[in-house]
Amino acid sequence: MVVRIRLARFGKRHQPIYNIVVANARTARNSKPLEVLGTYDPIPKQSASGEGRKYKDIKVDISRAKYWLGVGAQPSDPAWRLMAMLGLIEPKYRPGGMQQGREMHEQPIHVQESVQDRAHVAQA
């Protein structure tokens, strides 16, 4: 039984929100997962102060993500990119191999670590 870490889409039309889930590889995208690891909001948001650059929200239970990666769960390509941003796995593509213009257009990512009490917050 192959287990994958992937994104399940929720939200309204033109306002997607993705759950980062652990599911069997052969199940449908939005079927019931084994576990929900966190959420990813791809729509850039302005900071509360209204100053600075926009950010995208990622909320992940880091300890559970490490557990599932440790037991052999295979992340999908989008999930791999998110896990690499959090520092859980090595990026598939090295930053040195990227195009120079690409770095200018990337949005900063706001990361919030989810724990049982949800008290710890880390920003990237």
C-alpha cells in the first residue's frame, strides 16, 4: 500500500484552500484521507500592518509530517515543494539551476507550525 502526501482542494471557486493530507495513492483527490497534516492558502495576503510584501499561508504539523516522511510516505510534486520550503526534505531542483528572473517573482511564504496547543508560531 503506497501512501502519499498530497494536496486536497477546498474552498470556493477562484478562492482555493488546500489541505495537506496523507492518503492512499489510489484514492481520489478529495476522498477521506488517513490524516490531515495542515493547510496551504495559495492566495497572497497583505500583512496585518498593511506594509511590506504579501505572503502565502502554510500551516503544518511538523512532527506528524516528519513521521509520515520517516515511514515512507511519498510527497506529490506540489507537496514536495511545500515540504522543501519548510526544510523537511531536500528540494528536487537546486536554486542554482533556476532562471535568474524567477527569483524576482516569487512570493514570500508565511509559515505557522501547528502543534496540539497551536501555541508555537514560526515565520519564514
